[in-house]
Amino acid sequence: MQAALDAGCNFYDTAPGYGGGASEQLLGKALKGRRREGRALHKIRATQIRGGRISRWRARPSLEASLRRLQSDHVDVLLLPQSPVRSAGWNKGRRSYAELEALRREGKLRAFGASIDTSHELRTLALTTTSGAAEVLFNASIRMSAGAFGEAARRGMGLVAKVPLDSGWLSGKYDEHSRFDGIRERWSPEVVARRAALVGRLRAPAAPHMPLSQAALSFVLAHREMPTVIPGAKTRAQLEANLAAATEPLPAALVAVIHALWETDFADNPLPW
């Protein structure tokens, strides 16, 4: 954390459910005494309300508990775990967003939004709420949200790319022989084979420029609507590789190659997350 802060990293994603609150406590300790404002961007903290149905009664106590763990009087971005489309009844969803607007007016958050997966969800969020941000599923393998980037930009929404390494596939550590347990058991043998084939086709053109994981992150950042990406880092080396993606742009020709691969092999039959 200290190395990331010293390097200028100014977006940190956490949630009450990460480590049962321990993630927020650690982040609060690391940021204590640090300025929240930079030259052009303030230090952003994002928190998400995870688990169960969103409701106006859960939003306030969840955020206030997070603020105590973060040792802060506000967060910069608060994201709900569901879009209006997926919430249990849009009328109830409207009340949830009204409560977030109230929290914003009180100064306990600066912007709010939701975590979404598809263009339909992002478009609905942009058109029917006062959300200022959205966390979207977008990477070199999955791009079902990209069709609404323009609408989000017109509404002044900031976008954050989640799952930028496709749950580890774009790090290059998996292949067609990999076997999974836990949440990754959801991938069928066919999906594993398709992902492995895509990784193989991406690795060769990326290799002359940078490691696959760095190329994958740089690909996301090559889109002007996507200024922020949230990869994980468990070691200093991983942190440095992630930061390099923000300072070494991906050649435009390679961005075009990655787009072409997706259009040819996946546009009509998208990979499931």
C-alpha cells in the first residue's frame, strides 16, 4: 500500500465483505495522514455494498460502518453491487438511489453508482439515475458493456474496469489443462478451451511489447472512456507490473489486433464471466 501511494496510485477498491472488514481497516491505516487531493485528481476510495438485495435501509448503516473502518468522513465513490435492471423491483431500486443521493448531499460520499456487466445495464443506470460512476465488466476477453460507453460519457459518468485480467486468464497462468475449484468451477470444459485459445492468440502479438498481463491492462486503459482499472496485487513485483501498464501505452496496432480477435471469435458468442 505504501509503495502504491508513493508511486501515485490514487484509486483503491474495497468493500465491507473483503476480509470481513479487514480490507477497509488496512486501507484506512495506510491512507491515514495522506492527502486526499493530488494535482488534478483527488485520492479516490471506492466501497461497495456486497451481498443480498440492495435497499435504502442497508445503504446508510453499511456506509457508516465502512467510514469508521476507513477512518474517514466520506468516500469518493460508492458502488452498489447491482444495476437497476437486476435489482429486485425497480421501484425499490429507485428508493435506494434516492438514499444514495441523500448521502451525497450530506457529504458522506462524492459520487455513487453500481457494478454492472452489460451495455443494457450501463445504459439504464445512465438514463434513469443520477449516478456519477459505474464499475463495468470490460477486458480483452469480455466486452458486453462497451456499447453504452458513449452514453455514460455523455452523462458525465466515470467508468472503472473490473475483472481486467479475466479472473486470471489474461495473466497467462492458465491453459487448456488447468482445473479449477471454488467460484471458477463455473467454467465448463468448452469455456476453458475457448479462453485458453484466446490467451494463446493474444500472447504472440503482445510478446514483443510487454508481458500479457501488462498488455491486457494497457488495452483497457487505451479506451478514453476507461481511465481507471482495478487489478489486484499481492506482491511488490505485481504492483510494479500493474503500474507499468499505466505508463507504457499499448501500440495502436496491437489494440486493433485485440479488437479484431474479439470481433472474429467472440462478438457473436461472448465468453461468460
